[in-house]
Amino acid sequence: MDVKIKDANLPKQAIDLALSGEWLEAANINRTILLDDDDNTEALNRLAKALMELGELSECREILCRVISLAPYNKIAKKNLARVDEMDAIPNRSKSSKKSVVERGSFIEDSGKSATVNLENCPENISSVELLSGDQVVLSPKLSCIEVYSNESQFLGVVDRRIGRRLIKLISGGNAYEATLIGVDQSRVALMIRETYRAPGLSNVSSFPNKINTDKRAQLREGLLRSVAGTDLDDGERGALEPAFDDAEWDE
């Protein structure tokens, strides 16, 4: 009986590990699930996603092809297989350069100190830029906005104007922030922005006022789970990734 209860929790364990950036452990959990059900397409997709993040593109491709053979219309597998093809086609890339380094806890929100946001003004060809969930990106504050670049200096977009205006003021006051890529689709980029240092003079000022309602948080988490599984966000989930903050509070 205990074994069955533990097995029932394995999918959640695999997802939680992936959200924490623990891709090797996530891969191992999904392999365990597949020992009992080797045709489990959800576990296969999760394993493929973990292998993609680890740079194991050959095995990842094999697993995705297996998913497609089991479920020819599986959109997650098809999209990830296309991504693997793009990654594999880049010349002179070592295995280590094909994986993204994800800090544990990168995707876990800390109330008041982090927020998940969509970028605005993304390039039309954003889906062709070499990006993986978990990649660190560069925040570049300007006079009236915060631009975001990849580590290869490719422009990715601009932080949501409300959040951007507030963060510019806080950065000017001495705060520091980092950003981690959550997901990319044909026209959208989702980031987790996290406060890494709070200036003494801003000790009582929250970087991200807690204005997201319960429904939005539930939708946002679902979007994160789908991103970890390797699928793109649908229209409803894209909206959920746009925080419902009050404009007046962000303009403080």
C-alpha cells in the first residue's frame, strides 16, 4: 500500500524537481515512472525536457520520436523535437554548451522579492534565438524601460512597463536584480525576476507588491508547469503570466 502511495506522488515529485532546476533528479524520477509504464507519454515528455536541459540531445531525440510514434498528434513532443533539431544544427557546440545551468529554486516565487513577467516588444524571430528555460538573462535599465538581452547580447524584449518603471527607481536607489528565463514561444518570452540585494534605504520597500489574485496565481503556476513539460503557452496562460498589478502602486 505504501509503495502505491509513493508511486502516485512520483509525477508531482518530477514536476517539482524540474521547477527547482534539478533536471538530473527529475530525469531519474521520470525513468522510475517509466519502469512501470513505458508508454506513459507525459513521463516521456518530462524526461525528454530534462534531457534537453542537460544537453543529452541524442537520447532526448529518441524519446521524443517514441512519443510521436505513440501519439502522432502530441504537440509537446513535436515542438520539442523541432527545438532539438535547431539546437543540434548549431555548429561547434559542445555538450556542455547545449545545456542550461539552472540554479535550484530559480522558478520558485518569493513573495515581494520576485515575480514572473512577460516581455514586451520582442523581436519577430524570438523563437529562433538560442534560449532554454533556466538561462540567465541580462537586465539593462534605460531611462524609461528595462531592456533584456541574452548572454550573447541578443535583444529579447522590454520588461512590462509597470514593473520596469518601479524597478528602475529601485535600482537607482541601490537594489540589484537577476532574471531567469522560464519559457519562449513564437512571440513571447516569460522571465522570473528576483531581487538579489536590497539597499538599506529601501529596507521597507517591496520590489514586487503582492497584487496577484488567487486565480491568477493558479493560472500562472499551470503555465509554469506546462513550460517545464516543454509546451508553449496558450492565449489564456500568456495572459496569466502578465501580473495583475495596480498601475498606481507600480508608479510609486
